[in-house]
Amino acid sequence: MSDQTKRTSLEEEVLKEIRPTTEDLDQMYALADLLIGEINTGGRATGMLVGSVARRTCVRGDRDLDIFMLFDPDLPREELEREGLSLAHSIASRHAEQAVEKYAEHPYVNATIRGMDIDLVPCYQVASATGIQSAVDRTPFHNRYISARIGPFTDDVLLLKQFVKAGGVYGSDQMTEGFAGYLCELLTLHYGGFINLITAGANWRPGLVIDIEKHQAKEFDDPLVVIDPVDPKRNVSASVSLTKLLEFSELCRGYLESPSRWFFYRPPVCIMTREEAEAELSRRGSYLYAIMLPTPPLIEDIVVPQLRKSMQTLTELLERHEFVVARADAEMLQDRSMILYELLVDTLPAVRYHAGPPANSSSNARKFLDKYIYDAAIFAGPFIKDGRYGVEIQRKFRTVRELFSSKDIFQTALGKHVKLAMEEEYTILSGMECWAQGFEIFVSDFLMKRSPLVRIRRMEEQQRIN
């Protein structure tokens, strides 16, 4: 049963503020019934409301409806996409203030109707989750599983969702790498309530496996493994990164030690002024560099991994050329994206040591000597150092800007669409040039990086002083 009797006055107060109102739910269900009725009337598909609204686990203010259109599983994929989009557009044309096509595994329509955010998603009406033909085919099974069990724990889920949202670890998107709503529901069910989960989470360690139905059919090496109750070969928590797992555990420990409202209401975003950022950068004595590029016209789940892959490959390029990287991060906006670096040095001397073969490797050593022995361009050598021949030669790139301006960056393993975008256009920013419009919060967070619990404790201290 739910831990309602164990809830603190703080938790009860929060619940009063985050439970969806009857009026909100009635409005959402009325619109869902209207849209589902139109889907069913068409005769081509069966409509179904899924997600947190369907399960009454939506936090107040969340007005997102996921309407699935279930088609015959014998329909070819191309026809599913064509008929699904046609049906979605026909509904949107009658009701939507605006509508756009979006693309995940296959296309769907996102529409704004009566001020609500509506996703009209085609999928297959398969007999079981193990027989899915596309990833979204599982969702109706998730809906049925949770709806049949979550009733006594609805408030606990609301508390958990508010907790992880405030802590900055909510969301399975590629940028967040945190906890999805469905995962929050499963964890609440498994532990039997909010406070039981928080108590357990305080002691979580990477490698934890949770298998509610005891039917795991595949091994995973993710930091957290929660086997999908409707699909024994799927890890529901695959999106949760090691950092977000440990941040959640840190938040749990902090809440148990000293709970406060800040665990449920994210501290205000602290954006540095330009002057503060400039002073902080001067105080650090490090060097900021960024590559800014047009955001590829694809969904976040495609672009963000490619940005991170590109960030890593460029980090390796910088370090191969002996530019020491302290930290790096990436941010995706709708029109532009940024890969940001903090470097310990941005200018190097002209001379660079180049190691050659072992001195006792006669064939390779002879080739190395023949190449450099009469080369007037070298600074020194060849000479033997630590058992190998080596020379001191002219450095190819003395500054980060020279390296980032070179064609060498395109000879690395950049993300495919990031590379295409950069081949068209990219800008190198340094120092306070990185304080570009739209990226102020990103750069502020980069310079003032703190764990979620540290952010809360500093806010509590500031509140106490004031």
C-alpha cells in the first residue's frame, strides 16, 4: 500500500500544489475523447490515450496528451506512415491552432489544440509487447500495465516526478539522460511508495538490477537496469547516465538528512551577467573556446549524441596536439548548437618533441635517421631518449584557433550530420565571444557547475543569511 501515513507535512503541502485539478483533468479527458472518437469513426485505426494523463500521474500544469492510433499489424510500414500521417493531419486540420510533422522512429504529428500539446502517433496494434514492429508499439502495453497497478501510488508518483524535475534528473531525452515518467512509475511500484524509494535510492550503486516480473531475458551493462515488465529484453532505464544516477542518489541522501521545499522546487536559474562571467573567466585563468554551428534539422535524439560524439573526437584532437582540455560540454538550440571547451593553454611553443622507433630496431631506426638526419627544418636531433630515437620539430598548430580553423577537424570522427553542418558553416569563438545570445544559461552553468544537492544547499544557506 501507499506510504501516505508516513508522509511529512512538507510532502502533503507539496502534493496539494502539484496534484492536477479536476477541472484540468476534465478538460484533457474531454479533448482526448473527442480525438479518439474521430479516430475510431474513421475505421482505419483505434484511438487510445496513453502516458501520464491517461494514468493520472501527470503533475499540475502538464497539459500534454499522447493519442495513439493503433493500426492493423499486417499493414506495411510505408502504409502505416502514410495512413497515420493522413489521419493525424485530417484531425489536426479540424481542431489545431498549429500542427507540425515530427520524426522519431517514424513520423507523427504534433499539434496545439485548445492550448494543449497533442502528439498524434501511429503504431501497430500487436498482440504482445514482444511482437512489436516499432518502438512505440510497446506504449499501449505500458499504459495497461501501469493503469492496472498505480492507483494506490498515484500521489507517490507525483512526489517523485516533482522531486526528479526539481533535481534536474527528469527526462529520458539525450540532453538530460535522466529518469523517464514510465521509469518513475515503475520505481514507485517496485519500492511501494515515494519515501521507500528515496530511502533505497540513497544507497544505490551502479550496476543495480530491478526486475519486477522476474523475467529478464537479456543482460545489460548500463549504470541502472530496470527490466521492462512488458518486454523482458528491454532496459527501461537505459537513458539514465552514470552521472544522473549518482546525482539522484545524492539528492536522496540529502533529502533524508535535511528535507526542504527546494527538493521539490528547482532553485531559480542563476544567469551570470556578462561582467560576472568575464570576471570569473579572468579569475580562473583558463581559456574558453567554442565551435558554433547550425543545428542539423533533425530531432534532439539524433543531434545530441552526434554533438557529444563530435565533442569527444575534438577533445582527442586537441589533446593529440597537446592542448590540455579541462572540461567540455555541448548545447543544442533550435537554430544553433555549441561545443564548448575550457582549456588550460591555448598557445604552445613552436617546438614539439616527436618520438621515433626504439633505438635497437635497426630497420625502423635507419629509416627514421635517414628521414631526419639532414633535415634543416628540425630544432634538434635525432637523439636517443628513453630508449627511442626522437627529434624536436616544428609544431603544426601553435594555437587552438589555428587547429580549429584547419581541415584536420574534418579528418576526425565527427557526428555525420554535425560534420555536414560544419562543412557548410561554423564559427570559432574564444573568451567572452562564447557568451553568445541564447547560450548565456549554458555558459553560466558551465562556469558555475555544481551537483544538484550542492545547488540546493547553497540556496538554503543564502535563504538563511537573507
